[in-house]
Amino acid sequence: MRTMLDQLRRAGLDGVHAKLLAGQRLDFDDGMRLYRTPDLTALGSLANLVRERWSGARTYYVRNLHVNYTNICNKFCKFCSFYAAPNSTDGKAYVLTPEEAAARVAQYAGEPIREIHMVAGINPKLPYLYYLDLLRAVKATRPDAQIKAFTMIELAQIARVAKRPLPEILSELKAAGLAACPGGGAEVFSDRVHEELFRAKLDNQGWFDVARAVHAAGIPTNATLLYGHIETQDEKVRHLLHIRELQDETGGFMCFVPLAFDPSNTELSHLPVTTGYANLREIAIARLLLDNFPHVKAFWIMITPAVAQMALWYGADDIDGTVSHYEITHALGTTSHRQVLSHEQLLDLITEIGREPVERDALYNPVEEPTATGTGIGVAVRYPCRASGADG
């Protein structure tokens, strides 16, 4: 115990530790201390303390399927490798009809999918009815699965084309099958970064206004942070505190998902890829500052299964899931885009590191108590390429 206290003091985190023990909320200055310390072990020990207060040894995962229904987008974000311009003529642009999306889901009819995750670009040509038909078609194909769909950016566009108040739209989307929303599109709540990287996208206040309305409609969401580009440490701390404040108000966030930026095939291709150290640090700091979020996710498809596994001792209590068919990572153009982990591989990743796997649905309701089928990873897993501008 004395050795750990000495390490925390040397890392400049003894004051943070004292606050955690006293049940006091960390503030902006504490957040900056967390970013400035180079001692990842000390940082991780504090994050694990909070993680185990929330979840003990439990680690959540989900058997999920991703459907990216269009890559056409008019926002032209500099960090995105996924989008095709509305007037694109290179043959890469696509839109799935509701029937095509349902057919893709039907390909997994023999698998126990719990969550269908649907996000896409902001396609200005899609009418409001398209989104209702998309939800209905997918839900009819897999009525046993919950649909988590549409970022705050997509919902703003849907309300725009419907030309009706957002609360009315949300009620109809919910009736059509929408159970939850992902947290993408937040990127970093900084006017500077917004202007430089995604000025055509909904601004920071707009994102909060939509999220507030979604929570008021009884639809839970996630929240995200896209890191590893031009953001600064103080901007990331402010981002986390803004999200924490909204959670105080609405209680509608289920999980926070740090998203590692990959510059491949983007306008920021000169930037380096995030390191394992940086990925674990972001997860740990999020867990410490977001004291009102029940879950923090290590999204393995963006940080590799190996780093996501380690993150289970650095603040994360969710490792996402099987992630079948994720078009956003294909857009990075690498050949190593492993997009699926089997159920057995997920269990082994969790149990090998001493955690207890809990299968969940899209709303974090436990599905069953699984048992591991092996003592290690067992099957060689190729690391996935890591998406830029993913959705969480």
C-alpha cells in the first residue's frame, strides 16, 4: 500500500486519489493533472478503482451487427475516410434500400444477434420515409434484436428533411423500432476544432440540443470523443466535463466510447497513428472524469483486441462485441481489416485477463452468464484497421 501511495505521489496524483477516496468530484485542474502525468500505471490504478466501484470484475460484450446504410455525405469532414461526396462519380458511393439492409441482416439469421448498429453519412437526398422504412424492415427481419441507430448528426438531418419538430420525429422513429442511439458525431467539443475539421457538421450546441431531446424521448445514447488529431489536452478535458454536465441533467447516457483517430486516407494523413499508451490513457482519464457514466468502452476494432484487453484494467468495463460487417473500417484501405471476433474469442479475451464476461443487449441488460471455452485467445486474431470518424 505504501509503495502505491508513493507512486501516486511521484506521479502527481495523490490529490486525485484523496478525492476519489472521499467521493469528491474531479474538476478541470484534476483532468489536466491526469493528462500531464507520464505514469500510466498510476493512472490506470486509479481508473481501475472507479471501474470496479461501478462493475466489479464484470466486463460487458454484445453479439452485434453493423449496417452502414449509405456512405454519401455532404459534411466533408477532414478526418473521415468513409464518405463519398453527393456528386461522386468514382463508383464508390452507395445507398442501401431498406430491403437491401434487411437482406444483409437476414444473412445472420442463424446467429444470436442482440444489437443491430446502424449509422451512415449525411445523405441530403434521402427522404424522411426512408429512415422509417429502414427501421421497420430491419426490425421485421430480426424482431428479437434491438436497433441502435443514428448519431445526433443524423437525427438533426432526419428532422430537417421531415420539416417537423424533433420530439415528433423521435416518437415515430421509436415506434418504428429505434431502441437506442450511438454517440458519434461529437468529435471534440471545441469551436476551434469544429471550424478546422468539420465546419459543415452540426455545431457543439446543436449536438447537445439533439442529445437532450433524445434523452427526453426516453431513448438512451452513448457519447464519444474522437482523439489523436489536432485536439489539445485542455479541449479534451472540457469535452469530458461538458458531457458529464449533460449526464447530470438528463441521465440518458449509457456508455462513453473514446474513439482513436486513424489518419489513413484522410486529409490528415500526415499525422501519426495513436499509440497503445495513448489509447489506454484516454480510457483511464474518461473513467476518472465521467463519474456519472455507468460504462466506458474499449472499442477493439479501433485500438486492436490486444490493447482493448489491457484496457479492462485501465477503466473500461465494455469491450463492444462481435462487430460483423463494419464498412467504416473498410474505407481506410488497408488489407488487415479483421472485423469479426467470435463469441469464443471475446470470452477468452475477457477471462484470460481475469475479468468476468457478461453478455448484454443494446441497453446493457444482461442476457446470460456465459462460460469461457478456452484458457487463452486460442485462435490467431489479425488486428483490424482503425477507423477515422467512427460512431461508437
